[in-house]
Amino acid sequence: SWLLREHGYEVRAVEDAAGVFAALEERTPDLLLLDIMMPEMDGFQALERIKGDERWRDVPVLMFSAMPAEEATIRT
């Protein structure tokens, strides 16, 4: 987040999916950076919920993870 702020972007960092949804309720972002590995609800589940809500359906989402690419892209 500090790198984005250094380049003039407004950043709101949250700890978990509950924080994501609370922040979305307050303000719809121009872009959402979403970690795949979050406590309680993973990023894929959060993304499904976000895209299922018409208020946030059109928000661009960039998913990222510290997991190896093969693991991060495989869903069962």
C-alpha cells in the first residue's frame, strides 16, 4: 500500500473479507486488490460475493497471492 500511496493513489487496507465488505459499503473503489489467502473467507469466495452484488459487479478486481502460481489458480 505504501508504494501506491507514494504514487498518489488513495489506499484503504483491510485485514480480512469482513473488512473488504465494510469498506465496500462505505465507498466503491476504482480498483480492488484482493488476496487469495484471507482468514475466514478466501479471496475466491469474496470475489464470488462481490461479483454477485450489482453494486460492485463492475468493480475491477486484481487477485494476488504469495502461493505458487499452480496452487493459486487451481480450484476444486
